[in-house]
Amino acid sequence: MKCPGCANDMVQVEVQSIEIDRCPACGGIVLDKGETDAIEVLGLSHVIEGGVAVGAASGEPRTTSARCHACDRDMIALRGAGDIEYDWCDGCERLFFDRGELTALGAFVDA
């Protein structure tokens, strides 16, 4: 799978029986439909991203639309709790979080 943020190849990481797609280049995370709920219930946001804060990625923040390479379409930017922006594909319903966004969203929801 290609990263929606930078188009590099993603790797699959298994965390407590949940397969997570993570980009080793930019630190982005792709979650398939239903994985967000499992991560929230288990409190794994911090573990998956390693506690990296928003904006801590090397380089500048992404200024282009995230692209779902599975559906070949631009993803829709959404704002969640705490005004955290993440991206959603209306074709396959995958979510894409830039580095730090999943942890930030989880911290806000848990608070």
C-alpha cells in the first residue's frame, strides 16, 4: 500500500492483533474501517505512534491532499475532537492520520 501523505510504501505492523499500516518515511498511519474503534477501546494511539506530538515529523507539514491509492481518489480532510485534522476516503472508508494526529486525537478523547 502507498502512503496517502507521501506516496512511499507503507509497512504493516501488528499491535495487539490489529494490523496497522504505517509509513516509515513520514510516520503516517492508515486505519481500515473499524480499526479506529478497536484502537480507542484498547487505548493504543500512543503506542502505535510512539507518543510523537503533532508537528514533530521531520520536514514541513503536508500541504497537499492525502490520496487514497487503493481507490485512486483524493481523501476528504475532516476535523475531529480538539480540532485535529485527519483524512477520510469516501470510497473504502480508510482513515489517514499524519504523524502525531492519532495520538493527539486519542489524548483529547481520553481527557
